[in-house]
Amino acid sequence: MKNNEFYIGIIAITDEELILRIGKGDQKAYGTLVERHLSMNLGFASKILGNTADAEEVMQEAFIRVWKHSNLWDPSRNTKFTTWFYRVVTNLCHDVSRKRKPQTKTEVLEAMASDEVAADNLIAVNQRSQQVKNGLNEIPQRQCTAIILCYFQGLSNREAAEVMEVSLSAIESYLVRGRRNLAEALKEDKDNLLKDIG
Amino acid sequence: MNNEKLNKYLYAYGKANSPVAGPLLINSIMDIPNKIDQDENLSWNSKNIFVFIIPRLSALTAFCLMGIYMGGVGSSALAEDEVAEIDYEISFNLNSKIFISDNLNTLLDVEDIIFVEEKIK
């Protein structure tokens, strides 16, 4: 059984069929779509933004768009709902990133240092996570999105390319350069932290 | 940093940023259909065309007419301004029969004014 299929009796309903039903005001179909996509996309938004509270706001806005615009869904375009929804969430996350105040390096390092004292372990999981968050903030946005889509969300390069509306070779390039830049950022961050700690 | 180490870091980030949707968020999202109306799906039948097009067309026509009217008024107002400006620039003193240009205001020195008068005579 595929993840994206919903069974009523013996009939499987795809996301695209659900969105058409939602367009006719079917709240049950809407509920099913939310159940299918909320967790996965909340995780996605949270990884892009590095912040759960902002990710929750993004998800609310994304589902408002699903409900409002579902009647404009055009099945003849053969767009996959998952691809379209990832695109909506990605754009909303980028809007939030642009609007919010950038976190200063000092704040990040302070958070890392306090985490470290609490954990009493320099390479604790939460500290690594904080370093990655810091690193992802430093690399270009498209490279960051490509890494999150392919590495965390488990999308194939082709699917990620569709979501980001770029060519397959472009996504491959984003991934290679993104990983290299992230590795460099993490190394620099670690060096800075060690210097700060003394 | 090698690939293996980078993967370890990414794994940690993934683990720390995989929140579970709380009941508050789920309820709020599930409640969206009760709070927000869907976009109206406009079908192009004759009634809808009438309802959609006619008011917009009327407003557009009214704006065009207003634009033409304002344009006419505006150009005559400009002409009046220009006439006033010319009047102001060159004033004619009937008694002394001297044309005094506004540029002469810069000649504050009395001797200079006398010189100009003599030159005109």
C-alpha cells in the first residue's frame, strides 16, 4: 500500500482526488489530507527554519492555501499534490526567513555553550544540531533546501528538482556544493566554539 | 570534515528538528474550513459575465472619461500658469518707459541700475 493512498472500502483515493473533493467543500477529504501531510511537512519546515514555532505558523498558512485555492486545482496539468505542497511550504519558509531578524553568531555560540555545559559533552547531539542549524543559515538558501529535500525528506533528485523548479543537473550541483559548504561552515563553527570556550 | 562525519551531524539535526504536531496545531489546522471561505470558482456563463464584466467596464469607462476631462482642465491651467509666468518675468513700467526684467533684481547696486537706464535711453 502506498503512503499517499487513502482507502475507503476498496477504493484508493490519491492526494489529487482528495484535493478535487476539497475544492467542492469536502471537509472530510481535507482532514485526510492534513493527516497525510502535516507531520512530514512540519518536519521539513522545521528543518529549513531551524525553529518549530515558525514551522507551525508556516503549516497553518500552507493549509489555509490548500483550503482556499483547492477549487482552482487543475487536474489536466498532472501536477502531484506532494510536489505542489512542498513548493508552497518552501516558499513560505523562505518568506519567513527573509522577514525574521537574523540570529547573531554570538547568540548561537552562547546557546551552544550553555547546551554543552548542561550536557557536559562537547559533541552532544543537540550541540551538533545547533552547529548544523548555524551552518545551514550560512550556506545559500537553494543549497540548504536541496539538502533538506533530498537528505531528510527522502526525495529523489528528480523529485527535488521538480519541487525547486530547476533542472536535474542543477539540483545535483546544489547538493554537491551545499554539502561542501556545510562541511566548511561546520568546521569553522567548531573552531570558533573551541576558541570561545578557551 | 569527511562525509561520514557530516552525515552524523545531519542525522543529529534531523533528529532534533522532527517535531510532532501537537493537538493545538492539529485542531487549529482542522478548524480552517470553518473559519475561512474558499475562493469563488467563477464559471463563464452569461450571468457571471454580466456580474463580473459590466461593473468593471463601467468603472473603466468612467475613469477614462474623467481622465480626458482632467487632462483638458490640466492643460488650460498650465497655459494660464505659463502666461502668468511671462507676465511676471517682464513687467512694463508705463511712467518711466523702462522694461525691467526680473533678472535685474540681482543688480542691487544703485549705480548699476542707473547705468542700465542710461543704456536704454
